[in-house]
Amino acid sequence: MPQSNSNDSEMVPSIVLRNITMDYPVKSEEKRFGWDTVRALDDINLVLYEGQSVGFFGQNGSGKSTMMRIIAGAERPTTGDVLVKSQPTLMGVHAALQPRLSGAKNIRIGCLAMGMTPEESKAAFPGIVELADIGDAIDRPMNTYSSGQGARLGFSIGLATNPEILIVDETLSTGDAAFAQRAEAKMKSLINSAGTVLLVSHSPKQLETMCDRGVWIHEGRIIADGEVGKIATNYRQWANLKGANKRKDAENLIKQIETDYQSPSICLETSR
């Protein structure tokens, strides 16, 4: 049973990350035959709970997608412990769909791959088509789809099993406003049934609208965790400073935010 030093003692954890680091080998530019190590995540400690929608802030290369893949089980961390209440469903722009097959065939294959019976797949088909809203394209090969159409279909297939833990990595940024509203309604339904949603986006406004908790990852470290509106405001301020080439001010803001952050102390108790 995981415990943390937060005030969430009555909440039920759905995801626990303890002392997570992730290193990748890269070819050294200085060593002729050697390799260097790049640390993508550095001592990550995080507890997420049932009924939460959590938005992840951070620039490209900060470690957000790496963390999502680790939570989903797609990658193993170099060190640390990962505990999840149930198998997460990871949905990203590059969903594992078959480009030469039609959208309809991908729906059937995707549902079966997620453990549905043929009967359940057939019953889920109309709802998936309605949510994706790609019209006659459903009968065309997916290699004729726009990135938005493919992302919407992959997202809709992933929701068909009503996952307890849903990870959305940039998928909604490729859709239109109407699809985003339908997707938000689906995710709220999941949260209301004690699910957990993790949303990665480059849009602070989208995270602020769809989430109640925010986590800011900077250069592989969590530097802020709390109410999403406050984190969105700080992130915008930092992005504006960086965009105006006020590097020193941007660095000082990061230092101040990181100073205010306290990483949770997590103890994992084993049953005897």
C-alpha cells in the first residue's frame, strides 16, 4: 500500500511512481567508440488518485512522453518502482493502427486486441464511429486519413473498453473543437466513475480547462504539482519570458518554482 506525505489519506491511489530515473545511451561526440548517457527522468516521485484528471506541463524534451510510456508499461525505467491499479490505456498521435486497412477494420481489430469478444466489438462499433465522426472515411484505408482523423479514431477505439486509467498524449491537439468537446465529456464520465485521466498537451488552456491537477516537468524533474490554474499561470509566464529571450528571468522563475515544490515521500508497504 503506497503512502505519501500529502493530505490525500482518504483518496485511493491509482498510480505510484517512486524514485524513477530513465537513462538513454547516446553515441558520444567526444569518444570515438564510446557512449554517453542522457537522463530523461531524474528521481521522479508521484502519486495520482482515483477520480483525478491530471495535466502535464513542459516543453518538448522535458520527459512528459517518457513518463507516460513508463506508466503505461511500454518502457521500463532504469531505476525505481511503478505501481498501477489497472493496466493503463495509452493514446497518442501515433496510435498503433494499420494504415493499409480501413477505419472499420481497424476498429474491429483494435477492440479484439484490447480483449473484447467479437460480440462486444460489434456492439461497440456504432459508438466508436459516432465519437470519431470521420464520416465516409470509416470505409477508406487509414493511410488516406489526415493526422486528425487518425488520432480521433485511435482515441475513440481506446475509450471503448472504459479504461480505469487513461493516458492521452497530445491526441486532442490534432482534433477539432467539436471532437475535443465530445472527448472531454467521455473523460469526465470516466473520472466520475473513479477513473484517472492523464493528459499531455502543449496548450496550457486545454489542460486548465480539462484537468483539476497540474504537474510541471522541466528537464526530467517535477518542479511543480498542484492546482492546475496556478501551474498554468506560472507556465505561461515562463514561456513568455523564454519567448522574449529573457533567459535569466526565465531561469530565475524556474528556480523559484522548484524551491516551492516538495517531492512526496513514498513508502511501499508489503503485505505479509
